[in-house]
Amino acid sequence: MAQLCFFAGTMDCGKSTLALQMDHNHRARGLAGVIFTRLDRSGEARLSSRLGLSTDAVEVGEDLDFWETVVGQLTAGARVDYLVCDEAQFYTPEQVEQLARIVDELDIEVFAFGITSDFRTELFPGSRRLIELADSTQVLQVPALCWCGRRATHNARVVDGVMVVEGEQVVVGDTTEAPEEGEVEYEVLCRRHHMRRMNSTAAHAAAVSADVLPFDLDACPVPPPA
């Protein structure tokens, strides 16, 4: 029986790499699938990994109907054994429900990959619906690391080196290239340093020397409520 499987984690934990590997493994066994993504870092209609791998994909706009898309391909004579759905946190709840319908009524496997929570530690609507509907939810076992060395569990938005906790939920940025002034980048942090709004830039600024980071919590107290 087909299943809706949700692979979840923070940024930098290998979600897109696993999505590409999942597609490769299934195609190597003679199966045919369709890859979907939304707002990938490499541009529209691409699924890319930070390791440098990438492939073409179907871009998921807010008006895309998964059910109609897949049924249309089947009606045209195409074979569809599975779907790989990356950046699923950006899908609408209705689109996630369409994926569940594809599994239940067409017996097609769906592998969804996404971040669970945003820079405010709130669930993305797509991820919330996946957690509610998926046959299984797996937290990826490749740990992303906070600047302090602990396992990173939260995603932080950084503007001009300063972590922010307000703003639009979806703002595209990157975690590798230094942004221009006013542009957005993202960083993964452990819960402790996310709550203290202590990203790596702030940690270096608070350090007693350039080679020592402030692991002492007194150096990065919890900010007062806004």
C-alpha cells in the first residue's frame, strides 16, 4: 500500500539531498516519478542540494492542483509510481490534502521533504498539515549544528548580522553566501541560542577574543518580552 511520508528537519540537515537520492533509487529500479519543489534556492523549477547536485522539477505555485496534475499525466498515458515533493513547508494545506488523496485513491507513493517551523519557531501551514495527515513523519538523522557545536533545532533569520523574530513568514534567503546590505540570510541554532537571539555574528561580537565564543549563558541572556 502506498504511503504519504514526511521527512522533516531544520535547514542544512540534508532534506534535498535525500530527496534527490530517493528519486535516484526509485528510477534505478525502473519506477517512474515526478519531482515537485517550491522556492528552491537555485531558482524556479529546480531541486538542488547544497552538495552541488540538482535536477529539473515542477514548480509548485499556489494554484497548482496536485490531483489534477497527476490525473492529467495518467490520462495522457504517462506512468507515475511516486512523487518527490521538496520544500513542502511552502505548500498550502489544501495541496497537502491533495497529496493524501493521491496516495489513498491512486495508490501512488508520496515522499515529502520540508522544514517544520519558521524563524519564529511557528509551524509552517504545509508542515502542520503534513504532520496531521502523513502515514509517517521522520526526523532526518544528519544533524545540523549550531555555532556552539550543539545539535541545531531551530531556524533563525538574520538581517545585516542581526537575528530577527518578526516579519513575513516566507522570505527567500540562503545559509551559505554572505548577503548584501539589508538582504536576508538564515542560520541554524540550538534552542538555547535561538531563545537568546544569539546567532554566530552576535556570539563573535560578544566574545572576549576573536578565538573564544561566549558559551557562558550570562553573555547571551534571554531578551525581555517585546
